[in-house]
Amino acid sequence: MTVYINENLCKGCGICIEVCPKDVIIMSEEQNMKGYNLAKVANIDLCIHCKLCEISCPDLAIYVEKE
């Protein structure tokens, strides 16, 4: 299971964090080139492949791939 977050598209809105039922994604202190704090995958082992983060992202910055 892999969750990709495109740092150039992420605006740090936090929607992915709110919708994730397993707390797989957190907000990091790292910023992208636009100055937004980035969402970051922290607990990939807990991911259940529900794709709620991918579906909810308004900027299409997240892609979930089942390996």
C-alpha cells in the first residue's frame, strides 16, 4: 500500500487528515514551494485502502495505490 502526496499540489487544507478513519496522514512542519504546510503519510501500516483521502482532496494531490 502506498499513499502518494504531490507536494507541489498540496495546500495543507487538512481535509485528508480529517476524513482518514485510521490517522494515516498528519500535518507536517515541512512547507512546499508555495509556503503551505504539507500533509504527510505517517502511519502507512494502518491504511485500509479506503481512498477517502484521495476522493476528498480538492486539489488532486493524493493518490492511493494498492500494491
